[in-house]
Amino acid sequence: MKFRGNSGFTHSQQDKVGVLITNLGTPDAPTKSALKRYLKQFLWDPRVVEVPRPLWWAILNFIILNTRPKRSAHAYSTVWTQQGSPLLLHTQNQAEGLARRLRAGWGDNLVVDYAMRYGSPSIEAVADKMLAQGVRKLLVLPMYPQYSASTVGSTFDALAQSFTQRRWLPELRFISHYHDFAPYIDALAEKIQAHWQTHGRADKLVLSYHGVPKSYLEKGDPYFCECHKTSRLVAEKLGLQQGEYLTTFQSRFGKAEWLQPYTDMTLKSLPQQGVKSVQVVCPGFSADCLETIEEIGVENRGYFIEAGGERYEYIEALNSDAAHLDALQSLIEQHLQGWDVEPVTQARQREADKYGANDFSGQ
């Protein structure tokens, strides 16, 4: 294997600390061809679908990629903006907001950027850019509050795969979850309370998380437990009692049993139990995307109203709200403790020159 050096490195370059936030990803456009590329990368990840590869290759390439891209493209077209994908825009705004906050203490010694696990900008490409800027210490924050191997674990896989090809590795810190981080819980509670102040309370608060197959829980994945802990902490912060809120799981795929109760089935059944109004929030999503805007905001609204419900409200994700950025800043600063950067000195450059150390500009 030929290992890559750090493109653009010079001995006079200032060492820097990097903060990389990541999210799931998005297609390049709401088109069938773009969705086919995106879904192929996403669904081929063995962390996402734990099915024997030969069998899954046949199912993915002969069935799913011939049927799902068209449907998914239509769904994405309903949420797409003039600036592009909502998830991409929110993640950009989060990175920019964090950069402003963090640089108040670090100045130009800190680089903040964002990447996507699937699609663009890729983790590998952004890591290249950050290392070229002088990042020698890298903190990675996957924007999934609750840990799952299919999200956070897969993010680490992509980072590790990139690192196996590099000659010079930065110091690395990786935040695997923050489901019970007090400022995050506070930000969620503040978001819900602000909605209540404007719209009043509903009969039931539904906290909906992205689902995963039940088999992942049985194999030891902590996601289910962390989702329930987040719900409990938010409910305690809001002063809610048992029966006033529910934890559910959305976005199941395929025929296998997934984590229950299912969000759609729950919303279909609530009116029959006398629940005429609901408010739905998605604590596992750090930014609004297709699964929150269309699936929760539109599709599941239809299920509830058709079943006899009268009032349905989706409470937006935290996105780049000030309270959310404050929470993320606090989390990041906690994990940056003990890190500093070595200033460039004339002595350091003289030593490099003395021994004929060359700067690096390519492979």
C-alpha cells in the first residue's frame, strides 16, 4: 500500500486543532440517478444492513435500487430548497455557528468543518482539507445524540478507513454519544416549552426516534436504552408524568422486526384511545431532514388525522438554535480540554532546514 502524506505541509505551517462534525448524508439532487448513487453507498454499508453480503448484494442491486430511487427522489423533491438539501444546509449552519463560538477562545488555531458519512462532502475529503490546513489534533463529533453501531459506529469506520491510507495521523478524539448530556437535554426541553408557549400543550407528547432492527438491540447495541433515557430526562425536565408522553420509533425498512412501538402505528391507534391532539418531537435528529420534515411532518400527520385525530403538530429539530449551539459548544470544549498547539518558532524552522527536511506538496 502506498500511504499518502499531508498535502501542502510546510515546516513553517502553524499546527492547529480541528473539530469535525458529521451527519448521515444526503443525495446531490432530488433525482432518480442521484438517489441511486446515494442509496447504493448507504445501504451497502454492513453497519446499516447486517445481512450476508452475497444475498444482500443481489437484493440491493436487483430489487431495491431498481424500485426505491424513484420513490425516494419524489419524497426528497418535496423538501428540497433552492439552496439544496435541508440536512446539508442545517449542518453547514451548525458548523458555522460553532466556528464563531469556538474561535472566540481559540482564534485561528482552530479549524471547524463538517462532513457526511454518505454522499458529499465525504469524511475523507474533509479530513484531507483539514490536515492540509495544519490540523494535528482532531476532535470528531457525529451528530447523533444516541449511539448506534449503524450511525456512530459507521462514522468511525469511515474515519478509520481514511486513516489507514495516511502516513501522518493526527491525535484523535471521538465523541460516541451525548444522549444524557445536560445542556442537550436543556435545549430539547427549551424547544418544547417554546412551542407550548405559542401553541399550548397537546394531549400527548410523542418522542420519535429513528428505528433500527430489534436484532441490533439483542446483539448489544445500546441505542434503544439511550433513546429511552433521553426521553425520561426530557420528561423530567418538563415535569411530565407517565402517560403524558410516549417514546416511539420511525422509519423502519424491510420485513424484519424493528424497535417498537412504531411511530406510525402508534399515531394510528391514539385517536381510538381518546387522544385527539399530539405534538411530535424527534430528539435523535440534530437537524431536520427528509425523515422529520416529510415522514413526521406530513406522512404521519395524515395517519393521525385519518384515524380521527384533530390536532397534530411537529416540533422542529434543534438545528442551529442558539441553545443547541451552546450545548454543542459546551460538549466540544469539554472534550478539547488539555489540548493546545505548539507555536511555530524560528528554531523549529532552522532545525528542519539544518537536516534538509523537505516540505510536502504531493503523494
